[in-house]
Amino acid sequence: MFDISDLQTHIEKGLHSWIAEMQIRRGNELHFQIEREAVVPLTQLLHSELGGELMLMVADDRRSDRGQFEVHYLFAHDSFKGFVRATVGIPALDPTIPSLATYSLPAARFEREIQDLFGIQPVGHPDCRPLVRHSAWSADYFPLRKDASPLTESATEEVPFPFKEVMGEGIYEIPVGPVHAGIIEPGHFRFTVEGETILKMKARLYYTHKGTEKLFEGKLPIEGVELAERISGDTTVGHALAYCQALEALSGCEVPERAKLLRVIFLELERLYNHIADFGAIANDTGFAAAHAHCFRIREQLLRLNKRLTGNRLLRGGIVLGGANHALPPNLDLAAELDTILADFNDIVEIGFNNTLLTDRLHGTGQLSPQVADDYGTLGYVARASGQDRDVRRDRPFAAYQDLSFQVPVFETGDVYARTMVRVLEVRESVRLIQQAIELLPETGALAVTLPSLPAFEPAFGLVEGWRGAIVHWVMVDHQGKLHRVKVKDPSFVNWPALSKALVNNIVPDFPLCNKSFNLSYSGADL
Amino acid sequence: MTNMMSYGLEIGQMLLALALAPGLVGLVRWLKARLQNRLGAPPWQPYLELRKWLAKDVVMSTNASWIFQATPYIVFGSTVTVTLLVPLIATPIAFDAVGDLLVVVYLLLLGTFFLALAGLDAGTAFGGMGASREMTIAAIAEPTIALSISGLAIGSGSTNLGQILTTTLTDPAAAISPSHFLAFAALFIVVLAETGRLPIDNPATHLELTMIHEAMILEYSGRYLALIEWASWTKFLLFLSLLANLFVPWGMATLVTLPTLALATAAWIGKLILLASAIALLETRVAKLRLFRVPELLSLSFVLALLAVTSSLVLK
């Protein structure tokens, strides 16, 4: 079997002259430094020959202590559930990196993000239009550099974004947004259509850069949990857990068994209320408002349950560094409550799917082919509806998932129906998971441990299957034990471009339905 | 019937139609909310909306021409005219001779036509999108209306509304002919399309990209919006009244006396509530059709109308 030492041998053999400080950490992580010119050969080796996926790219400003920028590449290797982290030093006076855009579409997006936030140019990138940057930032303003101060005034000159124009007879553009009807975040959608048929859709996001990653810097690790909970309002537990797991991995501490099970309960409760609300919202976008009203009622019941569990409707405060914060209240039969809720939800799903007008709208709409889903590195239900059998809970178990049994639903059609069905089946699995966790949950025992001191400038990461998909948090602390760099990857970051692909050849009035079936976070992408 | 009285009746039924239209739409909304297990806004909410819009300023696109400004008045004016031509509570009425069914239908379509123009006029993408969709639908709905009405006209030998009603009232056996049922079914589907109800258009959506009627009027605000919405609610009431009175005219006053008129008004409101409930129930049960399936549904209603005409000719 292929294992981490084989991988080490392969990499050393192929790239030995460019590699330094190679070591194995935490059993399945291979860490090393690499020369800038070896990034492309490394990707070729990992991506094309050894079957690794580029999961994350993190840039870091180390000019004050090392006189250089650093870019970390994190690859995930499926066959033995391992990771490869390669770090490249980039001279402060020549901030460029060789682009991996032609090897990996996620890399293309990460490089554009790094270009906008750090001013490190990807050389050879086929499309380095700004991603995060809007014209309010002056050209020499790079907010994540350590010497960047908060923007006091914005550049007033509005520079139009270079949308690719499609020419031809009968072809016109529909600009939608950034301000929308309804309570959602800003995003501009530029449709190129022929009649009602969508030829191309380009989403221009990042209208509300909040400086989330910058806000982490200089905070104590314990202070970062609250911020992590607020990265994307509907993914409180997912982000908090990924953040805590990253720091726990860094410290090497083990979370108590009781807390691991509670973490499963909280994470699945979050999945429940979001998936159920999504089912209703998808039905509502077909005009079947009755299902929406009932799903919203169930969501409200779940939010009230959340409040009884953690004191907060969105489960804030449930996850803490080193464990969990709230045991189950003694007078609450959570398993029975969830049985009632699930029966209720199953009824609504049955009523919805018995309505042929509704199912007719879902079948074949917004198809994302398995190939495209794979190329874009999509995550979560979007990936699983398009034949990508990926679920961090099963593939790289965290918290207490290795002790629990559950199915991962996978569909091949990649349409709105498949994305809806993945959610419906996951709701059922989540209830089962919570009930198993309650069975195993010890009555007494520590809820959390205190983290030992954290090694400075060592990278570590946490990986969690949130309700939307895999979330990664990357952390590094400085010599005072304060956060030096936190990089957040919400699944929306890679799923947004896949939405554009799914829309091609659909009709304009089906866009809201496709969009709802993806239900991507603006805030999670626009940090 | 003296002239004074019949003109009084005309004015009375016009005012009544305008006054009841917001309430009827509010009732459908409220019933839908109740059927969806929601509390819903009270049925009189549309009156409050009208008051709000009338108090607000009008904001206009700099690209808009006179069409944009004239349209609300044309739409409202043509609808008010129709309230004078359709027998709502009594038959025959004084203006029967002024316009027949075809005039009624095309006056209503005149409003649709100008709304589509105004949708294009402001120069926004949504307006043009809504206008193009509305015209796609109107192109199929229009002949269906004319055809299904012909089904009735052939039976009574006249396109005059009062004449059709009188024939049905005096010869009830004719009202239960197959052609009446077919024409009713055809007209019911077309009414759903013309008044922007599910499964053709979703009157409750906020999603601009899926809208038809709402997309056309997105640019309107203030008193213009009030006029257009009031007209479209009145159009809804008129179509329901047509459905009710053409096919089930019983209860209408044939003599102009206070008790018969009171009774007829009650019967008319009762029929409207019944139809409104049916529409609320239908809208709760169905989902919106994919846009390209709408023509299929409308073609179905066209076929029904064609059958209505054929059967009335064959069975005559």
C-alpha cells in the first residue's frame, strides 16, 4: 500500500535538489520547504502522477522577521488520507509565483485572491482579473500585508470590471444586482442570454470585504473562536470547529471523548436546520410556498432546540478551544424531539415530491457534470450531487465520527433534483448520527481541556465537513502565542464558479432555483 | 328602467368594482397564507398598500419617455371603462350597446399592450424581459379568450354580454351544454395567465428573474404604481365576474329595485369569494410551471376553446 514514506521517497527522488527541512508531522502530514521554481514540477508530480488535490493556498507576510513573503501549498492525498504542505519563500522585492492555474482551477482562484490581498503576482496565469479587489482600493493597497493600515478613504474613480463580452445577433446582457430584492448579501450576476437561454453567467462578488482574516491577527487563540463563529452566519459550528481543530492539532492535545460527541451533535444540528430550510426554499422558488412555510416552521423548532442546548439559536458558544461548552440539558429528550421533527419533515418531502409540477422543475435543471464538478474541486452537496463521493466525516474522520455509522448519499445527475435529494438524505443521516452520539455520550467527564502552549510559526490546519461542504482553517501563531495568520476556506469559495457552469443552457427564470440549490455563502467567500 | 336609474346603476357598479377589487386580492392572499399554515396579512392589506403608494413620490428613470407616464392612466382608464361594460350585478345594463365582449377583452388587452411598452421604455433589463414574456403569453391567451367567448356567442346568437346572459337566464338548459363547460375551462386557464396567477406567474415572488407581470412594472413607484396595481386588481375582479356571470348568471338582478339589487350584489360577492377561494386553493396546490411549459398549458386551453366552439356548432 502507498503510504506517507512512499510519498516522501517519490518527492525526494523527483525534487531533491529543491527541497529542504522535510519532516513528517502528526503521522500523516509531510511538510517541507521548496524553491520557487520547483512549484510547477511539484504540482505535476503530486497532481498528475500521485493523485493529490490542491486543497489550499495560503500567503503570508514574513517580511519583518524573514524578509520575504511565503506561500504555503496544501495538497490532500486520498489514498492514505495524508497531506502535503510545501512552503515557498518569495523575495519581498520580487513578489511573484509561478501560476498553477493550468493544472488546477481552485489554484487559479487562490492565486487571484493572493494577488489582490498580498500583491504577489501569479506568473503565467491565463485570467488574472481581480477577484477580491474592487475599484475602491487603490492599486498599491494590499490589505493582508502586515504593514497595511485600515483603509480610511476609498478611491472614488469607478473602474468597470472587464466582463468578457459575447457578440452576435440576438444576444444581450442582463445585469442583476449587486443589490437584490430580499435579504441577501450583495453580488452582481452578468447574464449573457439568447432569448431566455443562458449562454454565460459571470458572478462578480466580494462587495463587502470585512477583513476577517486580518481581524484574527494579533488576537489570542481563545479570542478567535467568536470571530470564527461569525465568518458565515449559518455555519457557526462548522467554522468554529475547523478553527479549534486547527489549534488543537498545533498544540497536539486530545479533546475529551464527551466533547467530541457533543461536537458531532452541534455540527449535525447545524446541518439539520440548514438543509431543512433549503428544501423549503427550493420548493418556494418553484412557487410551492406551502412546503416553504412548513420547513420554516421546522427550522424555527430546531433553532429553539439550539437555544436550549447552547443558549444561542445559531449554536454560538457551543464549541470552545479544547472541547465543547454545553452538556445536554437533563430535562430534554433530544433523540425523541428529533424523531418528531424528522417525521414531520419526511411528510413535507413526500407532499413536495408527489407534486409533479414541482419535480418537473427540479429534474434536469442546472446540471453540473461530474467532470466539471471534479475540475472545480467542488465540495459538499454540490459535489455529491455530481458524482463526487467526498465527505470529510467519512474520509478523514474528526471529532467522534470514526465511532459512528452513516451513509454518504451520492447522485450522478448533478441537477437541482440531485442537490435537493442529497440534502433530504443527509437530514435523515444527521438525525441518526445525533441519536448515536447521544447513546454514546457519557453523563460525566471533562467537557474541555486547556491547550498547552503553542509552537510559534508552525502551520497547522483543521478540516471539517460543514453543512455546505469541507471547511479548512489554517493557523499559525507568533512567539507571544498570538495569532499570526489565519486562512479560512469556506466551500463556497470553490463552489461559486461551478454555479456559473451549471447554468449554461438553462433558461433565465430557472436561475433562482439553481442558485438556491447551490445556496452559497457570500460572507464565507468574501472574508 | 329610467335613464337616470340605469346610469346610476352603471356608476354604482363601477364604484363597487373599484372598491372591492383590492379586498378580493387581499382575500386570495390571506386565504393562501392560511392554507400554507401562515397567519398572513389581513385581507384589507391591499387598501393600505394603495394608500401608501398614493402618498409616495414617483421616481422615474431618466430614459423614460411619455409612454412610461401615460401608461398608468391608459391602463387604469381602460379598466375603468370595462367596469361599465360588464354586467356585474344587473342585466341588461345601459352600456350593453356601447361595447360587446370583444370590446371588453380588447380594452383589457390594450392595458397589457401599454404595460409591455412601458416595460421596454424605462430601458432596464428586467422590464424588457417581463415585456417579452408577457407578450409570449398574451399571443396565445388572446385568441383563446376570443374563441372561448365565441363558443358562448354562438349559443346565444350574439356577442353582446347582456344578450348572452339573458339567453342563459331564460333558457337554463342551454347553460349546461358541453360547450359551456369547455368554454369555462378554457377561460379559467386563460384568466390565470392574464391575471398573473400560479402556475403561470407567481404574484408573491421577489425574484426578478422569474417574474412576468411584476418584471414589467418594476420601475413604477408612487401613484403610478398605485394606478397600475389597482387596475390589475380590478382586472382580476372583472375576469372573475365574467367567469361567474357568463356561466352562472343566476342571482343577477333583472329588475332595478333596491331589494333585488341588494340580493344581486350579495350573490355576486358570494360567487367572487367562491372563485377566489378556488384560486387560493389551486395556488397552494400547484407549483409554477417552467416558463417554456406555459405555452403547452395555454395551447391546452386553446384546444378546449376550439372544442367549445365546435360542440356549440354541432349541437346547435
